Amino acid sequence: MTRSDPSIEKITEENQIAQSLANSLMEFSGEGIIVIDRTGRVQRANKHALNTLSLSASDATGSAIGDIFLATDPHSGETLNLADERYRNPQLAHAQANLNTAGGRSIPISFHLKPNTNAARPDLSGAILFFKDLSQTVTTENQIRLIATALKSIGEGVLITDTNWELGDARILYTNDGFTQITGYSDIEVIGKPISILNGPATDQSVIDEMVKDILSGQPAAGETVGYKKDGAEFIIAWKAFPVHGAEGKVTNYVVIQRDVSHLRRLEQDLFQSQKMEAVGRLAGGIAHDFNNILAVILSFSDLVIDKIEDGDPNRKFITEIRKAAERAADLTQQLLSFSRRNKNLKPEVLDAIKVTRDMQKILRRLVPENIQYNLRFSDTPIFVNINRTALEQILINFTTNARDAMPDGGQMELSMVSCEVDQAELLLPDYMDAKPYLVLSFQDTGTGIDAETQKRIFEPFFTTKEQGKGTGLGLATVYGIVKQVNGHIEVASEKGKGTRFRIFLPIVASKEVKDEEIDEGLPESLASTERESILVVEDDETMCDCISGLLGLYNYQVYSTNQAEDALDFFEESHEDIKLLITDLILPKMRGSELAERLIKKNPDMKVIVMTGYSEELLSQFNIPEDAILLKKPFSLKAALTAVQKLLSGSKSEKQS
């Protein structure tokens, strides 16, 4: 019996262990592995290789490597030959290729060919091919590249910072193109710099502190404050900061998203200002309406008293002054209505703004003392705008007096009028303004200037910084109303101690001939009635009602009056009076005056109508006023009222005679 050699058994056992280990490593490897003999045929392929190649073990074994490993150059598309010397170079760690599988797929791979040398038996030498599927890697790289491109191109500013937020001064590690567009800083100029590079005098540090508090607690942070661009210009930044967590959950960086919301905030401010002005305008219009009733009484009774007093009577002077004061008060109500944008009495007309301004120079220069240098700068050619002449003159006077008052110790004032073309208008005006040619009327002074808080309220009615008795607070509010009424734009730029500039943009129109307004034929010589016609007066304001009724009675009219529309209807039903004329207020407590007139005309088609109102023509379109009615605007004078009455009644007589 032959005894086995222990050393040989030990070697055999070690070989078996090594083979088993090699098999395990090969089968469980994350790479594809193909063993190739010296003739280039496949001896063995692991599962990963077979799965990637879409082959079975029997299909792969014995096949030429070039028949199953169909690889092409990823750049040129040429078929790769593994027998090429360059793939046998041990210095070549990895090569990349596109692998075409039996299943018809093309897979990006990396591979390398390692010689498998058997010195004892050269016939068993060959090579081992290792390859790795890069599909997921390429997809991830493409996604990263896509995200990087999107991040770089996005309109918002994106910054990546370190975690040094304790003092609110994290360092900038990355910025995108949006950040450069917003701030003017290139990435080279800010990388490594603290994020506070964007802060300045007007930056609200309390907002920064609140953001830092949220950031240090590991929470996303948001805030809005004033920032500064590279050129020093202010802008409003909306910030959002988000923590970036590493593999272990620790915050490694912060992503900061930055938006320039300056334009949005300006639009919101303009909208708020417009809504506020509209609300106060409605209030002002209501006040003006009630005030007009009072003034109509004062003016009418003043006219009556003046008419009864001899020219030499010393009391005539006092009554005349009372009437003048009432007229000035009436002008004030017109300003209120202009501000509220309800005053359509100031009818626009096409005029040469430069000519009107030149015509005003004598008046304007008288407003300016000698210690103020008054400069003019006009376009060489006429500029036509569609605005009421009185309104334009009011703007000129208002700005001249404001500039004068801002320079008590003297200075310089410049009034300029130039045209602004469409492309300039797009740059200078807010987006909601139409892009078209504008007249730019500019007032600039070297006065005391206006602080930022005052600028926010400068166009509000009754707001003034002047001493008591020196300003009504209606000047700029009225200008604002006039400008908006003609679809213009007004803006102010000022700094305390450095002067002020107001700019008004008015749409330019084509020049055209303007027809002269119809000339009133004048007042009749006698305003008293000769036939004592019957008139019905309906006015809810008792004082106003008594005033009109009393004055008409003094001029020989038979007057019936009431404060209620219902009473007027009842009177018409019960009375047999032949009412020749209805004088009614437009707005009555339970019924509109226009409705009352319509109902009474059905009962008496020959009756004439006068409608009294303190409201503007803008609101009159809401009322169905009889076509041949006369509109008597409050406050009206006695002669105006009597003339309207006589005009209607005399016209009625003419119709009957014909």
C-alpha cells in the first residue's frame, strides 16, 4: 500500500482553497470579468459580465473575445481591437468605450486588460479583461452637469457659503451668473469674501440678525433688506438661505438664493399710493360737494345784497369782500376735485407746452426773489400735449413757489422742457406706463432737500412741512391728480441738504387746430319774471333749498319747495299747479334727482328741468339726465341761476308760440 506524500496533499489543499477564493471573488465582483486564453478565446466569464453582455455561459465560453466584446471608441466610433498593443500596456489603468451587447444596448464602460502569465506552463497563459458599467455614473454626471448649467443660468442670484454665520459673515465659495447680473460683482471679485460685502448704510441689521438666528438653529432663513451693488446703487434684496447636510447629517455649507425685488416693491408702493390717493380723493370729493352747497348760499345772498345796495354805500365793500372770499373758497373746492380726479371742468386741450410756459415767465419770475438764479432750458421745437391750460399753469406756479420756499437764503432753480423718445421712455418710466414719446417737464433746485420719509407722503393731500398758515397741503396733491388725469407720470428725487428734482412725463400728441369755445351771448337785461311762472325746487340741504326758493321768490317767481323727492311726487299728484320748471339736486336721500325728473316729465311733458350738482361730469354719466336739461354746477352765483331759469322758460314760450 502506497502512502501519500503529506506535502503534496498540503499543496493540493492550498490550491483548492485558492481556487475557491478566486471563484468567489470572480462571481461576487461588481465588475465584469472575462478570462481569455492565449489564442484570444473566452475561457470563463463571471455572472456580472454575462448579464452585461446579455449572454449565457455556454454562448460566451470558447468564443473569440472580439465576437462578444464589441466595443467602440466613445469619440470616434471606431471598433476597438483588444489585441492592440496599447491595451496590453500595464501602465494603462483604464480605457473607456461604448459596449454593444447582444441585447442591442450600447453601454458606456471603463475597462482594462491584465496579462495572466503562467511561467510554469506558458500554454496556459492569457489575459483577464475587467470592465465596469458606467451607465449610472454617466447619468449622474449628466444630471450634475445639467443642474450646474441651470444653476449658472437661473435669473436669481445663487451663492454657496461656508458655515461661518456666527457673526453673520459667512464666506462666499460660489456665485452664479444671476448674482453677477444683479450685483455687478464677478465671481472672482467675491469668492472668499464675506457675504456682508453687499451690506451698506441702509441695510437693516435687525433683519440680518434674525436670519442668522434661524441659520444657527439649523433652519432655513428668509429676509428682505436693502443691499448695495458694486457701483454703490441701492437695491432691495429678498434672501433665502438653506443648510446643506453632509453624509453624517452635519451642515457643511449654505445655499443662499437672492432676488432683486426693487421693481416689485416700487410697483406695490405705486399701487398702495394710488389706492390711498383714490380713497382720500373720494373723501375730498364728498367734502367739496357739501362745501359747494354752503358756498352757493353765500354767493347767492351776496349777489342779492350787492344788487340791492347803492354803489356809494360803505357796506357794499364789505359784502364784496365776503363774495371774494367765497370765490376763493370755490377755487379751493375745485382743487379738491382736481386732486380727486373728479373735476372734468378743466377740459384738456392740445397746446404747445413750451409756448404756454414762455407766456407764464413774467408771472413766474415775479415769484422768484433776486437771490435765486432762475434758469430755463427748452426744446428748440414746439412740444404739444393734451392738458388744460389752467392746469399746466397751476403746475408751473406750484413747483416755482415750492422751489423758492426751499431756498430762503438763495440758490439756483432750473425749469426745463424736453422731449423723450420711446426708447428713453422705456428706460425712465415704470413698466405700467405706455412706451411712447413724452414731454419731460423738470424742476430742479439747490434748496434744503426732502428726506426719505417726507418723500413717501409728499403727494398726499393736506400733508405739508410748511409752517401753519403757509401751506394747505393741496399743491402737490393737486399736481399729482392733474398728471394722472392726463395719463402722465410724476416722480421726485431728493436728498436732504442737496436739493430736489421733480420730473413730470406728459404724453406728446400731434398738433392740431383747436376750435374756440362757444361764446355766451351774455346775461339778459332783466332777470325778474314778468309772468310769475311756477317753479318746484327739490333740494335736501335745507339752507340751500331756502336760499334758492327765497331768491326766486324775490324775482317774481311762484316757488314751491321741498327737501324730499317723495313730497315732490305727492305735490304733483295733489296739486293743480302748472309747474313750468323743476330745479332738483342730483343726489337726494331716497331717489336720484334724475329719476324724479323722469317721473315728473311723464306727468307733465312740457316741464323744463335744471339739475344742480357739486359733482363732476365724470360721475354724471351714471345718471339719466333729461337731454334738454340745464346742468347748474355748484357753487353758482345768483345771476347764473336766474339766467338758467330765464333761458329755459323763455325757450318754452318760443316753442309754444311757434
